[in-house]
Amino acid sequence: MFEALKDKLEAAFARLRGKGKLSEADVDLALRELRKSLLEADVDFKVVRDLIARIRERAVQLEVLESISAAQHISTVVYEELVSLMGDPAPLIIAPMPPTVILMAGLQGSGKTTTTVKLARRLKESHKPLVVACDLRRPAAVEQLRVLAEGAGVAFYGPEDGTSDVLKVVRGAERYAAEHLCDVILLDTAGRLHVDQELMDELASIASVLPPHEKLLVADAMMGQEAVNVAKSFHELLTLTGLVLTKLDGDARGGSALAVRAVTGVPIKYAGVGEATDALEVFDARRMAGRIMGMGDIQGLVEKVQAAGTQDSKKIAESLRGGGKQFTLETLLLQFQQIEKMGPLGKVMEMVPGFSRLRGVDMDQMDDSIIRRSKAIIQSMTPEERRNPRIIKGARRRRIAAGSGTSVQMVNQLLAQYEQMKKLFKTFSSGEKGIKGGLRSLFGKSRRFF
């Protein structure tokens, strides 16, 4: 989402490399590029103006330390100001006496229904959530919520006997939650194409029957500055407690994520980063600023690794002991499957600090087809071939290529990379000298990876 902004920031900082001291002209040149990049990213003009003023004041007043470069100095200032702009994390309010009621509001097409289930699935780890279908206007909205809830394994409550009275549904949901010991109620309310009085009256009526502890607005990040205007309108009428920005994994310019807190004063609590019901992250300004600055997101990467962890992890760890003597193509297949569970390959690699700046690495080519193709090749092998790749000769390679829909050359590349990986694991057990030699042999011969 922030690729264009990140690239332009890196280009601006690159001009400062090698300078021992920052002059006001150097700072102004870098900030001019920063201002242009932020405006192109749909950040509100007033927010950009105030942000640039704060960065300039800090950049010209502080002297560059001998241990860091001018580029490092100003990038640190920009990072800290971006964090300040987006605000501190705001945890979800959980009522001391259940049930906790969460009202989900938003315009049509913002992803409100899906986000309701995503949040319920996230809360399922420590609570028993109930999603309630309060959108009785949009065709199939009730059925959509029911299907998503079943897929996520969370409780669902909808209108009985085809009623069109949303307040009756809310009262019924409250009784259902008490009878089934559900301690969190998420109300998926109706949306509109625009903010109108009828919508606000309905939301106010729901809130009067079942007062919410959280009023979350689901806003589409791809709306740009309009997302900020929508948030302002809802906040003035409802007094929102938080925002959920959806479609942050898309091609949106990202300005709403940077500006909505500053303009509305309402914290962003969650961010939708995909279509699956587990693609919802707690919004953290430091992690978001790190991604924008090209610093990666180690914490997010660790969380994805932990979420993908299964019993297969033990098998993989055991195979790597003793210099990787037990490392087979079956182990490699398990690794590919775990990588797939972590999400799109390109998004995962973006979390690795500095990965996008490595020479010879094209982030656009980091797609899941690489993993799928490698898996298909291994799955076309017999169990014996996976355990002992040395028996895979010409005829077997042609059979594997045909069975996987690839070419013999691709099969050869996979086997060659497997041998290099196995050799690398062996060098790990021989100390620092062996590691350096192994890395040179692996990375010096080819830039092509799985």
C-alpha cells in the first residue's frame, strides 16, 4: 500500500547520504520531496503542513552526531513524527460486567460485515463473541454474515420469521447472548452509500436499546481523503470510540491511515490487511511507520510465524539438527506449506528490515506462484524420491515435470537449490568460518531462489 511513498522517502534520504552536517538547504530539499510524497498519498494538506513544520524544526536544531549520518538523523526524526501523528495504540474496551457491546458502523462497500467477523474471530481466543445481523436492508446481508460466522467458528444471531424490525433483533440477540453465555456482542449494522439522517437515527435507536461500549467505524482506506471526511461525519453524530481501516493491503495511497487520527482525534484500533477472516491486525503506529520508512516489521513477522506454527515445526527443527542430515524434500515441502500460512509472500518479505533495498531483489516478483510451483514439483515425486533425491535422474525428472505442469529446467533448479540448502545447513554446524563459506557458495552462484 505504501510502496510509492516508501520509495520516494528512500530517494529523498539518499540525497543526504555522505553529508557530515545538515544545512537548512539540505533539510528543505528533503522536506520538499517529503511534502510532495505525502500530498500524492492523499494526506490532508493541513496535516502535511503541520507535520513538515515539526520535522523541520527538529531537523535544523539538532546537531548530527558523529556516530550517525545526516540521512539517518533526518529519517529518525521523520519516523518519530509519523508515529506521533498516528498516535499511541488504543486497546479495545472490554466491559467489566459482560456482555461487551460493539457497534460496527460504516458505509456500504467498506467491508463492515467481513470486518465484524474478523474481529469476532480475533476475540474468540479469549472471549465467546456473538455476531448479530442488524443490516436488514441490503439483500443477502444476513446470509453473508451467517456464512462468514460459520466459517470463522463464531456464534451468529439473525432475524427470526423474516422480521424487518432491527430493534427486535437487537433485543433477541441480548437474550440469546445471556442464554448461551456469549460475553461479547458485535452488531453488524446497516450501511448507506452516504451519511444521512435516516442512517444516524437507526444507529441511535440501536444504541438506546443496547448501549455499546465501543462504536467502531469501518472505513475503506482506498477512499483516500474521503475516508477522513466520512470519519468526521460519523464522529460528529455518533461520538466514535475507534476506527477500523480496511483494504490496507490494496493499492490505496495510504493517506487516510496517516491523517485520520490527526483530523478526527479518533484512534485507529484495527487494520484489515486481506480478505480472509484472520486478516485483521491491531493498528500500531510504530509498526506502520516502520513499514512506511522501509524499516520492516519484525514484530509482525514474528506473529505470523507463531500463528503458522504447528506440529510440523518440530519435524522441521529435528531435520535441521546435526548439520541437516535429516533434511529431505519432504521437510522442504513442510516449509513451503508453513510459508503459505503466513500470507502472501511479498507482504511477508516486506516485514523483513531492509529486504526491499537489497540489490537484485524485485518485490513485484515475490509472488505465491513461486511457492505453488515448487510445491507442485515436490508433490509430483514419489515418497522414495523425496527422501532420497539422488535417485532422480533424467527419466524421473521428465515424469516429475510433466506431473507438476512445469519444465525439466524448473525441476533441476529446485533440486539444485535443495542441495545448496542442505550444504548450507551442514556448514552451520562447522562454526563461523564454515558459515561464511557456505553463504558465499549459495548466494554467489545464483540470485534465483524458490
